[in-house]
Amino acid sequence: MIHPPQNEMFDSLRLELRRGCLVLAVLVQLRKEHYGYTLRKALADEGLAIEESTLYPLLRRLEAQGLLTSEWREEEKRNKRFYRLSAGGEATLTALLAEWTAINDSVTRILKGRNDDGAA
């Protein structure tokens, strides 16, 4: 098994790679209503763990951009903020998914061009 390098440069590149994927994953998950905890769990269950300190600012930003709607409700004697994709968010997600598919197809073709040992 290959172990990734443990240094600042790798960590920075890894974070950059995850950042773009997180927005897409959150938007897809919010086609169904979630509050913060259930959204974090749904993402983690799919292998995309996210810290609260990353998730909540992202949710606020996406809502400010008009991509999400939210509503406070009491559930189990606690107030929880429920998030859902807005109509504009759904349209944006549809366009982003088309873009993701095109990028993914291109990267897949590029990756298939390398030898099994990782050399081009």
C-alpha cells in the first residue's frame, strides 16, 4: 500500500481537492432536508467526513448565495436548523453536475494514460 507524504504541501493540495468536492456533495445531500448533524453523518457514511468548523460556515455561505433555504424547528425538545436546496440551488447543482461529469471524464482519461507502476 502506498502511503501519502505527510507534509504541509501535500496537506494543502489535499485540502484544495476536497474543498471543491465538498460543495458538490453538500448540495447533492441537501436535495433532501437535513440539519447539521444528519448532514455530517450522511457525508461521513459515504466516506466524506467533514468537521463542524468546516460545515457550518459552508452552509451559511451557500445560503447567502441563495442556493439553500433553512428553517429553525423544535425537534426532540431542541431547536435545530434544517437546510434544503432552493430552486436556484437545484438549477445550479444540475449545471455543476454536468461540469463535474465532464471534468471527471477528462481526469479519468488522463489517469488511464499512465502505466500500472504510475509512470506515464
